[in-house]
Amino acid sequence: MMSDHYPRVRLYSVLGGERHSLYIRESVSITFYMRRSHREIIQQVMRCLEVYLRAIGPQVLGWYVDPYSGDWEELDDKGWAFLRREMFDEPIAQVWLREFAGATTGYEVLYHGRLLEKNVTSALSFILPTEYLEAHGPGRVRELALELAAELPFSSGHGGLCFNFPESVLGTTGAIRDMSFRYPGLDIPGVHFDSLSIGTRVKGVHWLNFLGQPVLGALGGAAGLRERLRSPDTTVQELDGERAVVTLGEWPEAGDLEQGRTLPDYRELAHVLEPWLYMDRGNWSGFSDEDMRRWERRFLD
């Protein structure tokens, strides 16, 4: 099934002059940033992993990265036992789970459990292929995001379309530069580096926008935020713990500047959140200083 809401992105690595494995594709990311240390949130993170596995099936994730060797290892019973020991015994944690070691299929989990320092933030990200979105519908994906959010003491978070690629592979972002400017609703994720400096700021505008403190309080709470947003397809839902989620339409949208689809509801929210947007990341490979400014302000200028 093909969607009218976003493009199919399929970029393959080349080995020996021939197409090899899929390494960049469009997917759905559900990501949360938490101003908490790893030890404070480990129980909630493990419950979220259980929620995600129930949604996709317990056998879908098959590989993990060994945090010591950096090699891919099979996620069998022995692998799960190793990961649980690491998660509960260590003061920090880095977890990367995937369906296949050598291909980007759209099923992934990334977790960076940090020690708290200035603007350092623990981060948890769940990836779904757009085929899951198309098979189950956007309502089910939103329900999943809300179920995950209910477990976590997030400062901010988001759910929506992204370019899905292995963040650790250098030079990858250069391949998506032109597409990133054409399709503003496709986020370029960078959970590892963003979690080192995002603090309580907000990483851009997405289909689902989870807002906690202090940003939501500065906006006057859910009621104050609702007064500022006039798009008929935008909803503001209050959540427990003085938090809220802003949903921009029924489906996540990539937009398409070549077709005049500029995502006005995304732009409206961006202007409301501008003082709190996270915009001081370093340059990606293939992006100049001006490119970075243009991409970060794509819903503002």
C-alpha cells in the first residue's frame, strides 16, 4: 500500500558496484527526552520496551549492539539476559535493537540512559516502519505513543515521520540533504547527540508533540496553548502530570514544497514554540552552516 501522506524513501548501500542492503528509509519515530538519570527511569524504560514488543510482536527484534565491542549480536535469550544485566547493574546505558543487523527495516529501539549534567538528557526512541502505520492506521500508532508517554517522566517528546538510518554511519545525512528540504515533515533524527545537549527544549515540530515542564507551564498550560493554535486539524490533549500532547491532523504528513504542501499547521505550532526550540546542534555531514540554519528553521522562515 502506498500513502499520499509521505514519499517512499529507499536508499541502498552499494557493494562491488551492486545494490546491497537498505540503509535509509522513511519510518515513524516515537521519541522522548527525560531530565532524569538512567537509574531513576530504568523501570519505566523496561515497561515501555514491553509495550513496544506487544505492539510489534516479541520476535521482531533480532539483534543488538554489544556496548563493549560495538558488534552486532543475536538477541536470543542469552542476549536479552545480557541486556537486562547491563540495564540494571550499570549507572549508564546505551541500547540499540534492530530487526536485522545489516538492513534498516523500520523496527528499532534506541536508548541513551545518562548521568545528569548540564542539558544532558536521557532519551528513548521507538521506530516503526510506515507499513505498520498503513496496516494499523494512525489512530493505533497515536494510541501506542500515548501508552508509551504514560510510562515516562518526559520533558518533551514527539511522534512522526523521519528518515530512518543508522546514526553511527558517517556521511549518511549527505544522501538525504535534498529530500530533507523538499519534505519538511520528515525529521532527521539524532538521538545520541541531541540527548547530550537538548535539556528541556523541544526538538522541532512533528505530527505528535509531547510537552512537559517547564515549556508547557511557560505557555500557560494546555488551555493557554489551545488558545494560540487556530488550525482546525490541531488538537491539544491534557495528560497527567501537567503535560500535554499536540496532534497535527489525523495522519503524519511529510509535506512537499515542490507541490506547494507547506504544512501550515506545523508552521503555526513552530511559531508558538520558537523560544523553546532546540537549534544549536552541530552540522551534519553534507550540510553547511547555512543548510543547518535553513533546515532547523524550515517551519519558521
